[in-house]
Amino acid sequence: MSIEHLSQDAVLKQIIASTPAPKLAFAYDDDPARNRIYLALLESIVSQQISVKAAESIFARFLALFPDGYPHPEQLLTKTPEELRTAGLSGQKARYLQSVAEFALQNPITNAHLRPMTDEEIVQYLLPIRGVGRWTVEMLLMFVLDRPDVFPIDDLVIRQKMVRAYGLTETGRALYKRLHEIAERWRPHRTLASRYLWRWKPEGVRSEEL
């Protein structure tokens, strides 16, 4: 069992014992008419640097701009910046969304196409899309493609939780090195470990402090 493996780390064992089990990742099925990977990339761009509630509202208004509620790439590219801004999008995010559409028209991004690739190959495959960084692709790997061994070190919450849980004092590159060393003990289940860390609520700490 993966949890038994993770429990060999005494600190993580305590976190697992005190934290509800993470929900299952997205149950993925390819639907050529509604590509979940494409949608997830669009949604991740909309959600950048805003609250979850605001992102959900804007993404719903964005989808409503399309006749069947699905932003087909060719339709998205015909939208003017003014039309996209009516959904609450900034001009920059509107351009990023259309960059995803351009990529989707020129490159396959189905689960069938990505499945044979390694995690790093998928990262490098999708990074040319404007507005998509490593963190965005790692979230896709974890929550859409359900890859089991992803460690999203660029995620601020993961870093903060690990610093608190392991009592770390390092900063900068030294901190990143230490975090990687700790996460090595979680292989090949770093995704599950990270998802427990996200859900973990340290005693005496308000959620907004993390």
C-alpha cells in the first residue's frame, strides 16, 4: 500500500493519521468532443492569482460565451479581446487562453497521446504554451492525468507545509535542496504525499497563515 510506504516517514505518518484521505483525482475518460486536458489548461489560466470563488465565476461566464458551453479552439480564436473581457478576464489572460487554443489546433493533447510520455516529457511538451508554466503542468499531471509520483515544489502551500512539518530553517536554494531530499523518501508516491500535505491543517494555525 502506498500509505504504508509513506508512513515510513515519521513526520508524514503523523500528518496522514490526522488528515482526511484526499479525494480521488479526476476520473479521466477521453471525449474527443470535450477534451478534459484542454479544458484543464484553460481553467488553470483563469484561476491564476485569484481566489477559487472568483475563478469559478469567471470560468463559468467564459464557458457561457460559447453556444454549447464548450470553448472549441477554433471558436475561441474568433473571440475578440473585448468579448473575452466581458467574462471578467484580463487582456493578458485572454491572450493566454487563445494560446492554448492555438496549441490545441496544432498539437494533440489527448490522454491517448500523452499517456506514453514521461512526466517530464509532458512538462516540456506543454511549456511552449504562453501562460503555462511548470506548476500548471504539474497540477495537470496530478489531478487530471493522475500521475502517482509528482512533487510540485513550486507550489507555495507545499513548501510552507513542509517547512512547518519538518521544522526547516533553510532558505533559498538550500531550502529547495532540503525539500527535494525529504520528498525523495516518498517515491514513488509523491503525488499522494503532496495531496495529504495540502489537506493537512496544523494545530493552532489558521488556514490563511499558510
